[in-house]
Amino acid sequence: MDIPKYFNNVVLAQYVVTGIPLKVYVNGEYLIIPDVYEISDPNLGSGMTEDGHMVQFDYRMIDHLLVGGNVIDLETYTKALAGDKPKEDSEKKEDEEEETTEESFKLGEITKDVKKARQKALDAEEKALKDKQKALDDEPITENHHYTFGVGDIVKNKNTSCPHYGSIGSVKQIMDLPDTMGKVVRYIVMNQGDNFMPGDSLTKTIDQLEPMEDIDEVNVRKVHGDRKVKNPDTGKDIKLSSALKAKKGTKVYNRARKIYKSLKDDK
């Protein structure tokens, strides 16, 4: 059995899929791992800070894990993974062999107890999650008492510092973060970008997303995205698809919206 030298993405995924809240301790702070997608890269993972921002981290920099409130360091994990210790050299004293056997037995018992506890927690959380999910599927997210989006709606990533900025997709799931830190949204991407493509599953905090009126804008971008629009501030031509991603209220954005409405009405 291969013993990992650090907490790699395979190890983290084993905890994430159970549904038990997982945090990694990196560079003096805890990062929440909301979804297996955030640790799909074998070299770098992404975690959420307490203020809801996503940051990348190197798996080798993980000091320890916080699994369901329990601290697990690499030494504890590798001991549990190794199970019983190998037989001691025949030249070792008999009392040392007996001590090793006793310690190995205790380690095995601890591992079984942890497994039972995890299973019990999973059963309880699974039922609670099903009840929460059913309610969430039928309830839209609200911010400042204004309707934003719910499951099945089209959303757009508005966070300019996010590598998935500009991605558009259909909301598939809305999840609660641990410790009442808010909610995250999982959506299936419908457009193409440098760091995303149709079919990708992305998970973001709700403050990074904004609702789109309907899917018509996505269709207009696909058909007329390469159409040129003159930026009044620079005098240069840019693509319609890029102009529609500009900051709201700017001259180029307003001009692009007028063109978009005209193309939408002509459909």
C-alpha cells in the first residue's frame, strides 16, 4: 500500500465525497473545500477563505486537515492507513514484540471506531442533506430582499479576479457552507473561455455570480459574438462578446447592450 508523503488531491477527495465538512490548514489559515471539482488538479487545489474568496494552494503546503471538526495530521493519517505494523526483527526482545503487537491492535481498534463514527455521521447528514436539498431546489436565493437566482436559472460569473470570470451556466445545486458562512452555487458552464468550456461544473460563492435575464444573451453571443463594437473610450473595435462582459454603466457596455437588444428582437 502506497503511503502518501503529503495530503494530495486523492486523499482530500476521499473525505470530500463523504459529505463531511473538510478544511485544509495552509499558510496559517483554514480553507474550505466545498466540492471535488476544486481539487481535481493533481498539482494545485482551490479552497475558500472565511470571507468567501477562492484561493489556490499547493497540496504540499497543507499542515493538517480539519475533518468534521477533528484535526488529522499526516502522521495520524499514515498510521491509520498502514494498519498493523510489520513483524519486528527476530533478534528484538520478546517484550518489545508484545508491546508492538499491543500498539498495533489498539491502532486497529481506533481505525474501526473512526470508521463507525464516520458512517453514523454520514447516515445522519445524508438524511439532513436530502431534506435541505429538497427545500433549496424550490427556493431561490435572495439578496437584499431582491430575487437573484435559483436552481435552473442562468447565471454569470462577475468576479474579475476569478479565473472563470465571464463563465455562464445553468444552476444545478445550491449548498450551505459550514459554520453558517453562507452558500455556494454549482452551475454547468454553457460558454467557452480560456479556463472553462461547455459542460464544466463550477462551484462559486453567490457574491461572485449575477443572474442573467434569460438564455437569449448566450445564444446571441454564440451567433454574433465576433461582431465588432467600437469602444467610445479608446476608439478601438472589440468583439461584441467582450463588450457584453464590460463593467455595467460604461459606454462600451451600454452600446453593446443596445446591439444585443436589437439582435434579440430580430430573432
